[in-house]
Amino acid sequence: MNEIYKFWMVFAEAGTSPSVVHHVKFDAEKEAFRIADKTGKRTFVLESVCGYQVPKPEVVMFETSAHAPQEPRDSQ
């Protein structure tokens, strides 16, 4: 599995969802300051704590050994 590193994102009140990932906390703090200064809104630096992922399903081969049952035919 690939190493997943801690990251930070910036959220501004009444703004859109965060989309920029900062791998250096200081960079996120600078961006939060910039947005707060520009918009006059409170901004927050969000830090990743943990994550989840679903493993890829495993493909399994199986044998087919019996014939399908035959349906009875109408005798007309």
C-alpha cells in the first residue's frame, strides 16, 4: 500500500468545500490568513487525522461441473 502523508486544508465559513491539499502546515496557515484577509470571513486550517479505503475486490475463479436442469416440456 502507498504511504499516505498527513495534510492540511483550509475552510472558510460560508464558503465552498476545501479542495486544495497542503502538505506543509505553514502553507495552509498562510492561505487561511490570505483568505480571511481578502474575504473578512473566519477561516480554519483542517488537519487530516485518519482515512478509510475499500480494498479492491478479489476476482476468484470457480468451476462449473453440473448441467443446468432441463425444464419439463408441455406434452401438447
